[in-house]
Amino acid sequence: MPLESRRIAGLLLTIPDEDTWSQALKTDNLLQKKTPATARRQARLIRKRLETLDANAWELIAHREQEVCIQLLLVGAIKHSRLLGDFIRDVYADHQRRLELHLSPRDWEGFLTECAHRDPQVAGWSTSTKAKLFQVIIRILAEAKYLDSTRSMTLTPQSLHPDVRRYLRAHGETSLLELLERAG
């Protein structure tokens, strides 16, 4: 949700109180959604991801070119979801290293099996939850241009923008930098 994330990042830069936040979502319809409930739900998710970053990143997301915005949104999503970061490290980067050009649902199933060995709760997730998580991760990777589309799931590795690389270094995010450079 790059466009919505840009708008939320811009709003966060104003350091809104709850009334301002609510007015922006409900009255002003900042996210241009059909229902206030959808706007609140999406804004809450975006805000949680963005709050893993700082105001410098929000500024870059809100005002810089699409490439910088999307890469920083991926950083926020990875920081928000260990599952996404682990998938990129264990599956995406591994496929790239082995020159396998496509992801498949079988890759997701194998990944979840490994996750269940580390955390037994994963085995208890419903089939629909597992399917939805896969759908979300694939959509994030496609929006970040790491996949050409959600349908073909062809890997399209990206080089980190120098400003994103500088941001990660300046904030001591060496493991995240290494992860994204390995997947790039």
C-alpha cells in the first residue's frame, strides 16, 4: 500500500494527537476508502509498520521517489513481521542463490514446516491463516518489486537505493542491510 503509506507517513510527521488522527481518517478520508472501518484497519496496519522506523524514514517515504519509498516500506514491513524477514532470508535469497527464478506454494509449505520446528504454535495455524499469510507476503514482495507479479512469482531482485543503504547503516540496521543485499 505505497500510496496509503505515503499519506500516513506525511500525517505521522505532523505528530498527530488522537483527534487529528481520527479526523484525517474519518472526516478527511485521507486514505480514500469507502468505509471508515476499512480506513481505520489499513491505517492501523500501516502505522504499526511505519512506527518501526523513525521520522527521517517517514520523510523519505512521504516525499522521495517511488524506489526509496517502496524499499523503506519493505524495511518497515520486515521489522514489523519476523515471518516476512525469515521468508526473504530462508526462501527468497536461497532461491536467488541457487538461480531458481520462481517461488511456489510448495516453498511456503516447506518454509512453514521449518518454522513449526522452531515454534510449535505454527503447526496449529489454520489452513486459511497460512494461505492468507502467504498471499500477504507475496503481495508485499510484488509491491516491493522483488517479484514481477503475484501470479507468476518470478524473482526480480532489486539493488538497494544508496539513500536506503545509508539510512540502514546510520541506524545500525546491519542485519537488515545484509538481508536485503543478499536478496538483491
